[in-house]
Amino acid sequence: MTNTLLLPTLFADAGPAEERNNIFFPSFDITVLLISAMFLLKLRHFLTDTFFLPYARTKGLTGIKLHRFAENAWFSGYYILQVAAGFYVLWNAPWLRNFEKTYSEYPTEDMHDFERPELYGLRVYYLVACGMFA
């Protein structure tokens, strides 16, 4: 059994294609992904050259330990900020406290709806997280 046989069943209850077109905007997603990837790369290089490596040198680290320290400092700071951003994005989400609302409007839910910032923020949050590893 191939995956092509399963695809029609995934959207069997979704309704006409017009209702599903608001779920995926490749131009928005690619733009946010590329901008976040470039910004995070530049930020990483700036922080590494300006703060992490000089601090590691003052502590007497050399060679591979110097670069390991800089890399671990970057990832520690990044993940702390990502966890804080995740709490901020999800705090007002309706499905955080009521599990039944998780799939109530799936798959026709509009993730680009500015009137529902919990959905829009969640989409941007995941795109920025993907930009970290792009």
C-alpha cells in the first residue's frame, strides 16, 4: 500500500478545496523561515564573536573546549528564549486547558487569522524554530 492511497482519506471530511486553501501559504512560510534563519545565523555569529569566545578565553579555555563552550552557550540561550516564547504563544490558546478544543476546527482552521493571535503566533513560533535548523 502506497502513501498516495492514503492522501484522499486525509481530507475526506474537509469539504471543498476552497475551504482548505487558507491553511497553507507557502510564500508567507518561506519568507518567515528564511528571514528567521538569516537573523538567527547572524545573531549567533555576533554573540559568539562578541561575548561567548572572549568570555571562554578569560576562563582559560582553548582549542576544542573553547568552541564547545561557545556552541553550548548559544544553544542554552536560544532554548531558554524559545521556551519562554512558547509559553507566551500558548498561554491564551483555548486548547491549553481544554483538550477537546485541540481539533475542533481541524483541518479548516485558519492559521493566518490576525484576530486569533494564538494560531498566528503558533505558526510563526514553529517557523522560527525551523529557521534555527535551516
